[in-house]
Amino acid sequence: MVDGEAAPMAHSLRGQIESGDTYYLGGCPDNSSAHPGCAASAGGFQGCLRLISIGDEAVDPISVQQGALGSFRDLQIDTCGLTDRCLPSYCEHGGECSQSWSTFSCDCAHTGYTGATCHSSLYEQSCEAHWHRGDSSGLYYIDSDGSGPLEPSLVYCNMTDTAWTSVQHNGSHLVRVKSLNEESPHPVFFKYMASMDQLQTIIDYADNCQQELTFHCKKSRLSTPQDGTPVSWWAGRTDETHTYWGGSQPDAHKCTCGLEGNCIDSQYYCNCDADRNEWTSTTVVLSRKKCLPVTQVVTRGGGRPHSGAAYALGPLRCSGDNSFWNSASFNTESSYLHFPTFRGELSADVSFFFKTTASSGVFLENLGITDFIRLELRAPTEVAFSFDVGNGPREVTVQSPTAFNDNRWHLVRADRNVKEASLQVGQQPRKTQPAPAAGHARLQLNSQLFVGGTASRQRGFLGCIRSLRLNGLALDLEERATMTPGVEPGCPGHCSTYGHLCHNGGRCREKRRGISCDCTFSAYDGPFCESDISAYFGAGSSVIYNFQEHYNDTFSKNSSSFTALFHEDLTLTGEMATLSFRTTGTPSSLLYVSSFDEEYLSVILAPNGSLQIRYKLDRHREPDVFNFGFKNLADGQLHHVRINREAAVMFVEVNQNARRQVILSSGTEFNAVKSIMLGTVLEPLGADPDTLRAGARGFTGCLSAVRFGPAVPLKAALRAGGRAQVTVRGHVAPAPRCADAAGPGAPAREATRPLAGDAGVWLAPSPSPAPALASRAGRTMLRASMPGRSGPADAGQPLVNADGGDSAVIGGNGRERPLPGSVVAGSKVRKMSEDP
């Protein structure tokens, strides 16, 4: 019987069992020769026994202790000295504690935290941190207070030129005001996908926040016509009511149009106050951080027949993370910043970035009577984390094969708890040291925390420290630096660390807080120059990029001899050309570059679909012709071509395979470059018959990532500001990525995907695409980027990715009449029914 339950019988026993006169409880004595009858197959029992009886006789442990009955060793008689190592539990953030006889362990599964005591967060602190990892737009968990008490929150990170954090609520749909009686206000409450404490932390760390509120009204006002008393208002996170709208100051009772003087009726300060007998809308942007987010909207109207009101509240959107870039520059070894004593008795974690050219220096130090904690650059390739909690000094070090004093940002994470101490620097392996099995566990400090130096003003740090956090709490280095000699707020120079995020020829540009990628001379766009620019070419269409207009605008608008100017300025001894394409048509002209001297470069698909490249660098000689295999590339699949010429040596890559090298015989200079032609080639002077045939046929399909030297013709044609030097003929329309194209004959249709789980659905902010060029008359396209494509719940990967390829394209024939109640503004169409 075990706990009152009978154990099943393995087999039946017959006869009697004869026991000896000695019983061994808890294990066998060490002297086994004196006790031949005791043979234990496992180690001795650790724990407590009570109410021991053999047969019908109870065993009295006191008799054993007094020597009257048997003997014992290493026992506590008449007490149970079992230690419960999970009470109290040192496992944090909901980690489950389990124990053995000598130690305990924490199960951190499904908590969002890691480490021996589930202390450290698995997630980045903000969308800004994800931006500077090069992550794409999507749903992420972020942990704004790191190892602090707030749980991670699910947000949408919209990666544009900056990082936008979007937090959705439960009322993203259009809300109709059911009661229009002035005496019966209609309140609507909004619940967000993060707690108010989480939202406040996100807002406090953000550079700026905003929330869009759109009103639709018909004979329904926001204020009374007699004295302007507001009949509608909203409340923020502190439940304080507000009657201002948009950028207006509190209690001004004005909408944004009233401040800007562009309301539809100049007598009123809000469009809805015009009291028109037709649907009117007003969109306001609320941007006072201390009032956000909107938690309640209260609306009421005049209670008149045929009146109506509705509104829609957008998500809370915040940009930037001031704690991520909060930094200080230490200019002398004796300079330091001081802060209140660090309180991390049982769990202490420190994280920060540093960059320096010095070989050593102390990052931070905090002392007690005997206890201390210190982080330092001990040598160019070594960072040390040392501490003492009363058991003597201990140390964890990380050594790197490359020097840390390379003037680039390096991330340091140090953690100490009752189980272990750990240190990680950048991508180097994490080093740990277990805590002693017995001894002191509490870190007791009493001096000020010194950052960038020590109390003795020796071995101070020379360089920059930023984003310093202690147990998840961000320290304001910049504020303290403004009042400290030898220390300056801020630290310039981020491209040396983050410049690799700019791809495809994008250039890193320094910002006061972070970087941006300049994609001007890249065939791609997006925050990291990774979004290819694609276009669908219909039959007979073409894009012509004229270097003449480009250089005329750039260099010499007053020059009277363009040919002489370009012959001098555009003599190329080398260039790089790239393009990607998808087609089933042959022959096809993929790229043609002409010159005033009848020299040219042509990239075509031959009638059999093979790729051919022709260079003619001397008008008096035949072109060099190179046929790269006989594989049919007009197979409807996406193919990539890269050409790099250096004088007479040309390197070619097709589909990122090994480079092929060929030698040109027609010359080494490309003289008087005139234009780039994509698609149909018009009057190619001096071209060979195959180029003429392919140029006349043109190209039908999808082209993307086209670049010749610094010129990016598709970007100039499809993006605002580049049309001056581009001529478009026929049907050339923006397309999603060529890799997603549905095939020739029509622009690809993009699929929309719902969000995974119960996270809700919302439109992700997206720049408006360029309109279709030379498209069918009157055709209107509305494009809204939608989150889609489920991904792993990893800290560095979005739960749901949302890039330019996940969009909804809504096309309409211009001959159709607008729907009743539609509000048309520019290229945006918003549908409002007569009775929302």
C-alpha cells in the first residue's frame, strides 16, 4: 500500500519469508564487510522517515539515539531538517521552481524570460532596437523595462525611415453614434493590447506619439452653435477629459483645420460644426504624449431627424526610443557620472553599449563595505565583470579574437543572481560562473554608482557609453552629462557599426540618434534599400532614361554644347549594371545603353531564350558578342544579371552563380553615354541586327532592380521627383516584387493574409505607391499594406511579417460612377454609407 492505495501484485508468493534480525533504514554502513547482509543497489536515502514499524512493533527512534536499539550515523533524530529550496522561490517572472537535495532550478518555459532565475528578458526593448538589427516590419513582442516587472507586450513594428511602434485596441472599426440626444451622451471605451503601465513606458521612452481620430458627421456638431460648448470630448490614460482636437492646445475647442484656417466653412473651427446636410469628415491627429492613449470618446448630437455621426480611432503610434540612444562621451580618465546606489541584492543585471579607441578603462563601479560590483575593459580584447557578495572576489571574463577598441558599438550584458554570474559581449559566447553552494547571496552596496570611472578617479573610461540599463531601468546619461565637467551628452558616429544594414549600394547617413540609409543611387528602396522596384511592361512599352537631362539639371544648365559636355563628362572606363527579369517572350531587349558616338551596351534574350551581352566601345569596329549558355531564361522564372566592366575586362554573374570573366576587343572606354532604354528600343543607331530585332520586339513581363552606374531608371520612372529625365511610352505599371508576379500578360495580383491568432487585424502604414504610368484612362488604384505570413515567435523575427509584397490592390474602372457617400481626396477613396 502506498498512500492508501494497493500496489498491483507482480506475482504470487508461496510459503513464508524469513527475515534476519537486523534491519537497515536509509542505506548501508560504510564498513560493508561488517554488515554482509546489507547490499543497496542505489545510493542512500535523503529525506525524512517517521512512524516506522516492523511487523506489529513500532520502532522508537529515541531508543536508537540512546543506544538501546541499534545504531545510527549522520542523522537528526526526532526532527525533520529537510530544506525547502523553493520557499521562498528565487524564480522570477512566473518561472516554476523545482529542487533536488542540494539545489534548485527554474523552468522559464513560456515566461518570455531566460537565465538561471528567469531574470533576463528574451525580447528587445523596442522597435527601434529591432530597426537597428535590420529586422523587417511585423508583429513583435517588446519588453520596454527589460528585466523589470512589466510583461512583454505585442506590438506592430513599422520599419520606415524610422521605427514606428503601433499598439492596436478593440475598437478599430467604424463606431456609429447610436444616440444623438444631447442629454444622452454615447461613450465608447477602448481596451488596448497592452496594459496602461506598458503603454506608459512605451510612450515615455518614445520620441513622439500620435493617434488619429476621424469623425464622420451629417447635421451633427462637435460643439453648440450658441456659445461653442463642446458636445463631444475624449479622455486619455489618466481619465482626464479633453475637448481639443489635433494640434490644438488644451481647452481651445478647435480642430486642426480651425488652427490652419482651412475648414470647409470659415465661420467654424471644425468641419463638423458647419452642420451640413451631407456627410462630412474631419481627421485629427492627437500628439500630446502625456494625454495618450485615447481611452474613451464621448459623442452626442442635436437629436434632429436625418442626422448622423460616426468615428474611427486609429492605433497608438510612437516613433523612436530615446533610451536606446541616450549616451555620454567621457573625455578624460578622471571624468565620471554618478547615480544613486544600485539596488540588486539577489538579482542584478547591467546592459549597455560602448565604443572606444582606448586600451582599458572602467565602465562602472559600485562599492559597499566589503561588497562591490565592477565592469571594465581590462585589455583591448578582454572585458571583465567582477564582484563580491561576501564570499571573496569573483570574476567572469570574455576574451575576443578581435579588439574591442575599434571605435564601434559593442553590447555588454552582465547578470548576477543567487545561482550564477554571466557576461556576454557582442556576439562572443556567453561566459558563466556558478555561485558557491553555501555562503552569502545578497549584494549589499552603499556608495554612489560611478559610470565611466571609479571613486578613486583612476583607470577611468575614455569613449562613449549609451543605453545603460540596470535591472531594466534606463539611466539618463545625457541629463547628468550636461552638468558634469569632462563629460558631454551624446556621441556621434554610428555608421561604422550599423552601416552594414544599408544594402544594394545604399549609403549610410549619420543621424543624431542612429542612422538612415540613403537609397538615391540604389535600384532598391525601403528603410534598408532592400525593397526592389519592379515594373510590368506591356507590349510596345518602354522607359527611356536620358543622361542629357540629368546632367543638364545637375551640372550645367547654361551649356550650349551638350554633346561636347557629355563626351567629356560621361566617358566611362568602367561601370556596373544590374537587373532582374521575368518573361516568356523572345527575342527580348532587357537593357540598352546608347551613346552620342554610336557606341552601346545591349543585354538581350535571343530567340532561343539564351542570354546575350553585346559591348560596342568603338563605332568603327564590330561589337563584342557573348552568349552565356543555351539555357532558356524566358521560362517565366525570376533571373538576376550583374555586369561589371573594368576597362577591357568584363565580369558577368547570372542568377548569382560563379562569375565569368571575358575580355573585350572593341575598346576600353564607353564614350558620350546618352540614354538607357528598357523595353522597346527606338532607332538604335549603329546597332547589330540581333539587337535591332530584339529592340523592335521590346520586352513584355516584369523588370526590377535595374541600375547602370549611378542611374536607376525604374526608380526615376516610378517614384516622385525622378520624372524629369525619364520618358515613358506605352503601358508601364508598378508591380509587386517580380518574384511574386503571376506571369506575363497582366500586373501581378497580391494576396492578403489575415493575422495569426487573436491579435486583431489592422492596416499597416505604407507609403502610397506611384500611380500606373500611361495606364488606362481613369483607372484608380488603392493599395493598403496588410500584415501577413506567419513566422516563428523569435525575438529577432517578426511573428507576422508585413512588407511591400503583402498588399491589397483594389482596381476600378474610371467610367464607373462613385458610390453614394464616397469621400474622394486625391488618390484615396473612403466609402461612407448613407447610414453608417
